[in-house]
Amino acid sequence: LLGGGLSLGGFLRVYATNGDLSNASAISVSLFLIVMTSVVLGSGLPFALAKLGIDPANAGTSIQVVMDILGVAITCVTCQLVLVQFASSLA
């Protein structure tokens, strides 16, 4: 629900400011994947840290750093797939 809402908002904003359907789709898909990744990692990391004997309270700062890096990587890979590879297969 959160990923879908943010993706829709991102799609509308990019489409309204840029007017390009492929750019809006690429950003929308990447936003959805980033939110889903952060939800899974954010809920699973405290349990993983507890299992390793590390204080689960450390998960908050760790997830911020991990999601900063993964967010950029997910956006780059998703935009590459949507804008280059998928678009070239349609042409």
C-alpha cells in the first residue's frame, strides 16, 4: 500500500513536470522497489542482528546507510532496464 501510493505520487509528479511516460514509469517502478526493499530490510534486520547477538537497536542507523546505497543502485538499475532495454525492445 505504501509502495503503491508513493509510486503513484512519483509517477504523477514526474509526468506533470517532465511529460514523458517512460521517465515517469522508470521512476515509479524504482520508487516501488525502493519502498519494498526498505520495508523488508527494515523489518528483518533487527531480527537478524538479535540472532547474531548484536543489539537490535543498532538496526536503525544501519538500515539508513544500507538503503541510501541500495536506493541509488535500485534507481540506476531500474532506469537502465526501463529506459534502455525495455524501450529498445518496443522499438
